[in-house]
Amino acid sequence: MRVLVVEDEPTLNAQLKQALEDDGYVVDTAFDGKEGAFQGEAEPYDCIILDIGLPQKDGLTVLEDWRAAGNTVPVLILTARDRWSDKVKGMDAGADDYVAKPFQMEEVLARVRAIVRRAAGLASNTITCGPISLDLKAGRVTDGGMAVKLTAQEFRVLAYLLTQSGKVVSRTELTEHIYDQDFDRDSNTIEVFVGRLRKKLSQNIIETVRGMGYRIAQDADGATAGTSGGKEA
């Protein structure tokens, strides 16, 4: 999952970035409204944390412009505790949730998880597919109740595919959601990660759709489907 943090205070920006990365997210940062607005338009994010009091361009204007342009990325706004009016304006402008400063970092992480969960249509942090279970909060995968050891990138690939269950996800889209903006991206590595996941999981829940990408697919009885058009990696 990929998150953008738009916060002008350097220390808080760094703290948010570190906490989110420790929670398993890929994180990009911006330090003013103009930069944040551009990144939010140019890059695909699963969630954006947006401060309201930003230089160059205020957060509410940034959010309003995104929504007017049809950008539906989930947004968590940061507001000053004594500015209740900012909370109202932020929600009316299209924010999905808010956190008042000062805040506990665990609250921010919990709200980000909830926003991402709602966007994916999930009721809880645990996603299951056949014998495979992935806990977004704990960063843990089990297979038939037994823990599966995955690398951070393997976990991100599986988590993103599971949150997009039933949809075809291209290699490019997967690459954009598991690497940050500065990483030297190579979509070919996605095939490697998918191949490793298929070897580590007892059931092949990742379907290859030839010429399009991958998806988690289930038949009408809830059983995991096999691959379509051949197995890659």
C-alpha cells in the first residue's frame, strides 16, 4: 500500500513517514500544498495524509481541486485541535476522515488502516481467500493456520492483490503501489514476487490473466481459481 504525507513541519513529516513505513506502507512525502497537489494528481496512492495549514497552497484548496478533477483517493486531513471549523470544511471538501493535532501516532495508523479498508470494501483488517489469511494490521500471513514467512515486498504484492480481489491488476499498477516515488522501478520483478508467493502458499490463489496482469479470483463456491492463460514466473 502506498501513502502520501503532505505536511510542512519537517519533524512531524519524518515521524509520520517512519511510523507508516514501520506499519508496512510505502511512503512519499511533500512539504507544501503545491508539491502535494502535483504528487496527488500524478501518482496513484491508496491514502493521502493532508495537513490543512500548508504553505504555497492550503490543504483545503488542494483537496477541493482533487475532488473537482475526479480524484477519489482517500484523504485523512490533519487539523489544529481548536479549529473545529477546519474539520467541518475538510469533510465537506471531500475528506474521508480527520485527526486533530496533537495526536497519538497509533490513532493516525488506525485511521489510515480504516480508510484503506473502507476503500477496498473490507469489513476488517483480516482478508481471507481459501486457506490463506492476511492480517493488514499485524502484517502477518497464515496458510491453513500456519504462519507463512514473506519478505516485505512479497507481503505488499499479496496484500494489494487481496484488497483488489476479483479485479485484474496490471504489473504497472502493482509496481506503482509497492514502490515509492524515488525507487528505480522494474515491473519485471513483479513476476519474481508472484512466483515466490506461488511457491510459498499451499494453494495458487493468484490468477494470471494473459496480457493484462494478475487477480485473486474465486468461483461461485468460494474456492480459489487457478491461473488463466498459463502460469508466469
